[in-house]
Amino acid sequence: MSENASIRILAFARYAELLGADRFELSLPNPPTVQGALNDVRQLPGGEHLPTRVLMALNARQAQLSDPVSAGDELALLPPMAGG
Amino acid sequence: MALLTGEPLDLGALVAEVVGPHRGAVATFLGLVRDHHEGRSVLRLEYSAYPDMAEAEATAILGEASDRWPVELAARHRTGVLEVGEAAVAVAAAGAHRGEAFEACRYVIEELKRRVPIWKREYYADGSVGWVEPRS
């Protein structure tokens, strides 16, 4: 029986507005990747409006879509940065 | 010191963090809220951030700059609502000479804008509000 990994999703700025939340838990079958988690987020209400390419951060560092995700990880969806 | 603060920025205090008796040059940058963006009149900006990642990226950027130039560096970015004319970001770079101070200061602000997860919401004079998307 496969175990599900629970990860925390953070959304910021425009993406938080689209998804209607700035943080939530996601349960994924092992072994998930960043791409897998993002695919699941796209299935959520509002997720269909996310752009084709979304910048992702895993545990507060920029991530590749192929990076593996573990239970307890924090995955963030980052709109194009506009600081400074 | 941390990058992010909710308090008004103090450039004098930032400079005090980087000066030293052997450093003869201090270069600084201040980014202020402008009253216009893409032809629209702006009243105020609201800055938000992903704090853990913003701090990690800022630490990395300052480390890269001090590896590359013999400088002492400090950077601060304000979050929350800022009115036109207020400072959103400040960078100070101190070195023995102005060459390295100018170059390091430029490097830090360019990288901060490129890599640090901070977003801004613009409040326009016509009452509308919009997220700023940087030109790629």
C-alpha cells in the first residue's frame, strides 16, 4: 500500500488570489515531484488560471520541476518577482 | 541583520552598518515609490514577501558580492503599505575605494530585484488595484 506524503503549499500575491488561499496542505502519493504537486494544484478551484510556467520554491529555495518532494516539505508558487 | 522590515528605512543607519576606518568609499542605492507606472498614476504600493526565501536569497546575494569585491554590505527592504516618495529598498556598500563600492552596490540591487521573492500591489488614482508584473 503506497503512503501519501503531506506537504504544505504556499501561494503568494496573484496566485494566492487565484487559489483563494495563501497556504494549504496537499497529500501526494509517494514519490512525488515538484511537477506532480503543481499538477495537483492546477486541479484545485482557481488553479486552471495559473500560467503555463510557474516558478516554484522548495523549502525556501528555487526548485526544478523534477526535484523530489518529501513529506513535511514546503512548496511555494511564486509569481514573477517585483521587489526593489 | 535581516533584509525585511516593516519600519521606515534609515539610510544613515544602513551606512553605519558598513563603514570602517579602512573603507574610504560608501556607495548607496535607494529605491523609492514612484507616482506613475506604465502611464498610470500611482497613489501607493503594498509590498509582500516570502520571508524565509527572501532572507535566504538576500544572504546568498550579499555573500556573492563580498566574495567578488572587497566590501562590507547591507541591504534592507520594507514590506507593507508605502506612500509615494517612501523608500522601499536600500543598499549600502563600503570598500577602500569607490570602484568596488559602486560595482558591489549595483550588483546587489540588480540581484535583489531579480531573485528575492517580493511582490508589489499598486493602488492607482482611478481606484483600481493591480499586481505589478515585471517586464521579462
